[in-house]
Amino acid sequence: MNHNPLAAYKETRVKTASPGQLVVMLYEEAVKQCDRAVELLSAVKTAKPANIDKANAAISKVQDIVTELMASLDFELGGDIAKNLFSLYVYFNRELMEANIAKDPERIRAIRVMLEELRSAWSVAATQAQGSGSERSQGVNIAG
């Protein structure tokens, strides 16, 4: 039995979220991990090389989230928007890989800005969809 109230809350939050809310949560975590990676990479340049592994882990988490977002796109319903998002996600993963290799926090900051803009847009869309009752009840099937 799980006695950690925070873990129980997080689990319940995910299980009860609408598909749109799940997408917003993914973006929120990606932004959070970008912030962590930038902070750690900035520390690397000021004599904390032990943080390189932690920065790598944070960047890898962002890449995993972006890959999950890619996998959940619905190209039939989403059409050009889904295709454009897919291309953007490919770009994000490529830039994150290059930033990780170069240990370049500026590239991560640029991706973070775009992820935050997408998070904001999805947050508005999820709120509107929830209010209209038009969201699907099963899965995270992003139409774009």
C-alpha cells in the first residue's frame, strides 16, 4: 500500500485527467525538465561537473516526453496540424540531442520557450473542450 500522500495525489490526478489535461501535464513536465537541465548545465560551467549526468537525465526525460507526444498524434483527425506538430517534435528532439552533446543551455532554453507556448495553447484548448464536453473519454489521441 502506498503511504505517500503526494504520490497518491499525483497518481489520482493522472488517472482522472481528460486527454487534453494529460497533454498539458506532459508539456508541464517537459518545461520543468528543461528548466532543470538549463540550471544544471549552467552550474557545469561554474565548476560543478558532477551535474552533467543529472543534466543528461533531465534532457532525456524531455526527449521521452516529446517522443510520447509524437506517438499520440492522430494524423487522420489532425491533418496538417498533426503533421506540423510531428515536424516540430522531430526538431525538438534533434535540438535537444545537439544541446546535450554540446552542453548548450541556450538551445534548451529555445526549446523550452516553444514547449511553454504549446503548453499554453493546449491548456486553453483542453479547458474549452472540457467545458463543451467534446473531449474523448479514452486515451490521449491528439488530433492537433
